[in-house]
Amino acid sequence: MATKFDLNDNSLVVIVGSGAGGGTMANELAQKGIKSVVLEAGKTLSLDDIENDEWAMFSKISWLISVIPLAAGTVRKIIRICRHGS
């Protein structure tokens, strides 16, 4: 879906990650008619990419990288922007 959203739309919910928590949240919001967008960093997989093997899929969908520490207050600022739009 290529829906475009206004960057100043304070009614839009941004969900980071489409895993168990993000996917569930997106579904619940959609059922209530609340606009949301899910940001996902992983690549798009087709049905042909799916394997019925946990370890094979783990290597396809997991990132084994070092975490880069954020500057103090960055997460708090991001949350404030998401809640209040500024």
C-alpha cells in the first residue's frame, strides 16, 4: 500500500517494527479505525522465501549487529514527538 501521510498529521500513530507487538498494535488500531503506519527495516519476503525451518528463517529475518547507543534524552525526545507532534 502506498498511502501518503501529511507529516503534520497528529492523529497518525507510528509503530516501529512489525513483530509480535507492533503487528498486534497495528491490527488493534486498524480495527478501531485509527490511522497508523508501521515502519519496518527488514526486506520484503514473498511466500517463496518462507521456509518451515525455524533456524533457516532466523537467518533470513534476524539482524545480528551491534547496537549503537543513542545520545542521552534521544528516546525521550522521540516519544515526545510521537505523542505531541513537536
